[in-house]
Amino acid sequence: NAGVTQTPKFRILKIGQSMTLQCTQDMNHNYMYWYRQDPGMGLKLIYYSVGAGITDKGEVPNGYNVSRSTTEDFPLRLELAAPSQTSVYFCASSPNPGQIAGYSNQPQHFGDGTRLSIL
Amino acid sequence: KNEVEQSPQNLTAQEGEFITINCSYSVGISALHWLQQHPGGGIVSLFMLSSGKKKHGRLIATINIQEKHSSLHITASHPRDSAVYICAVSSTGNQFYFGTGTSLTVIP
């Protein structure tokens, strides 16, 4: 199994450009997440999805959009890149939650990350 | 103030030493996670626990719900254990919070 696959691994953008970070998982997980990791900071949740057709904002959603048309794919879109969006982006997935509603309390499987620089 | 605090931020140990990394949190949780981030950036889930203690090989994770505290122990540390160890909690308020990580270097 490939697990969680993110592409690209590295990208440099100019201010104002747009791009889509791709994330796909082959584990049939319902829950998927996008995080950003800034130097010296903990991971911050951007958006998450509890299943195909359902997405919701995390802690830092501004400047980003997501879609979840299939169980496997959860792309993250930057419409107008800004220097503040320079970061490392991680996609993750997890199986269905237990009895607790909302966020999955199951272990998350992470992609290898996308290092994005905006100049 | 962060919802999840880890200590120490940086830790250097000699090979073979017993290592402890601490995590305190301030929210009600449904589960606590310990993650390992390798120098290349990949993140791996080590443990998920909501009570008691779990053990995988040389790694042991404990949690005290009353004290809102967890520890990750590494016995007989090895240079390949060098990584950043991240504590994260999934809260009862449907949020997921991460600590800033503990950078561990094990010297041969």
C-alpha cells in the first residue's frame, strides 16, 4: 500500500500565483486532514473532511480551499499565494472514529509533506 | 498559551541512555497521540492512548488523565531514535492540537 501520497514535494511560487497541493490515500479512510507546519510551531489544522462531499474549516483556513469529491483525494488549493503561506504542508488520513462524534480519535497516517516557498 | 506543552524542547543523550519526554495539555481529550518526525520530514504515528500505558519495543507511553500529563520513554536509546517527537491531542471539543515537538539527538 502506498498510504498517503502528496505531490509535489517541493514548489516555489510567486506572490499572487495559484496552485493545488494534491493528496491521495489508498486505505479507504473517511477522515482526511491538511496541516501546515511553520518553524518552531506545532502543526496547525487548515481544513479537514469526514467523508466524500464534506469539508470543514480547521484552525487556520484563510487563504485556502479544499474539495473532497472522492474518498481517496483531498486537494488543497491556494488561490492567491502570499509570503505568509510559506510553510511545509502535511496531508493525513485516519479511519472512522470510535464512538466519539466529530474528530477521529484513531491514529493518523501522514504524507511526506510538501515544502512550499512563496517569493 | 498553547493547549499542548512539551518539555524539553531539545534533548541530547548518549547512546544507551533512558530518555523521557513530557507532554502536558489543558483541554479535555478523547485521545493523546505521540508522533515521530524524521529528519527528512516524514511523520509517523507511534502511539494513541486514552488511559494507562502502551509499549512498542523500546518505546513506552503513559498518560495520567487526572493530571493531564503524558510521558514518552525510550529505553536503551540509539542514534536511529534521533528525531522530533510530537505530542498531539484530539479534544472533546472536536479539535486537534499539537505540541511544538521535542528534538532528540542520540550520540553514539
